[in-house]
Amino acid sequence: MADEGSGKSGNGAAGGGKGALGELVKAESMIQLAVALPAGCVIGWLVGSWLDRHLHQSWISIVGILLGAAAGFVQIFRTASRYIKRG
């Protein structure tokens, strides 16, 4: 259904179309920007806490949070650069 009109004009979602589907793709990219950093921190904290419990340490969760934040920033930069390149 969504690909019925994309073959006619060449402005499908992959090319950053200007229609309603293109706007939804832009909104999805913005949602990725808003979710990437908190999700990375939470996942890093959960993995670090699990490792803390199993290895009987108390510092690995902090490292997990930092690594998750770094991964979140990388994802934000990738998404933002992809969005800037599309125009």
C-alpha cells in the first residue's frame, strides 16, 4: 500500500519524500533522537548492574552507564548527520 505511489514520482520514503509519508519518516528520526540517549544509559545501567551482581563488584554499573551514554551520543550523531544529508 505505501509503495503504490512511490514508483510514479521517485519520492518514496527512502528518498525523503515530501508527502505525508516523508513527514512520518522525519518524525520517526526525531523520536530516535529523543530516545537514543536515555535508552543507552538505561541499557548500560542494567547490563552493568547484572555484571555487578555476578562478579561481586560495585563499579561496573557506572561504567555501563558511561558506555551507554557514549553509545547514545553516537546514535544521535549518526541520526542527525543522516537527517542533515537528506536536507
